[in-house]
Amino acid sequence: MRVGLLTSGATYFSMAVFCLAKLGVLPGGGDKEGASWTDKAVEIIGAGPVIVAFGVAFTIIASAHFWKAYKRKYADHFEAPEKAMPLVHVVSIIGLTARGTVLGLLAYLMWRRFLIADSPSAIIIL
């Protein structure tokens, strides 16, 4: 459980840094001076496998969030008074669905990028 939470935190932190760099808030968004770990992975194994790996990961994680919301699995990990549970259910289902939606959109973008990878006008987003 803790490893999963640590991994989740690291993933969200990485995505936040990436987005802030692309927005110009942090350095490194527009230049290619230093190769990122994704650039190095693409050089070693190619863009297709890297994009597929991200697509698979985001698809699985998004599906898991939707499943947790649908089955109410979040309730297994904490105790709350019965009176508070209706609010807990609403907030948890909305939160898990929102996270699943964002991760699902990222999966869609990865799969879409993979499908247009052979196009000469495709822009590599990694």
C-alpha cells in the first residue's frame, strides 16, 4: 500500500514538474540541452515501445481508478462513522472518477501518438 502511494506521489510530482516546465514556469521546457530519461529511453529502445509502455501504464491505472470508484474499494482502507459515509462515498467516487478521467485522457494521447508515429508531420511529445 505504501509503495503504491509513494509511486503515485512520485508520478504526480513528475507530471507536475513536466507541465510546469512546458509552461515555462520551470527551466527546461523548450530547450533540448539535457536529455531527459524519456529521451534516453527513446534512443535505446525506440519511440514506439516507450509510447506503448506509457499507454499501457496509463490505461491500467485509469481503469483501476474507475474500478475502485465503482466497487467502492476505497472504503476498505479507512474507518469513518456510519453517519459520515454518504459524504465519503460522494467525495471518493468523484475524486477517483476525476483521476481516472485524467489518466484515461493521457492514455488516449499516448495511443493516438503511437498510431501516428510513422507520420512525417507527427510531433514527438516525449
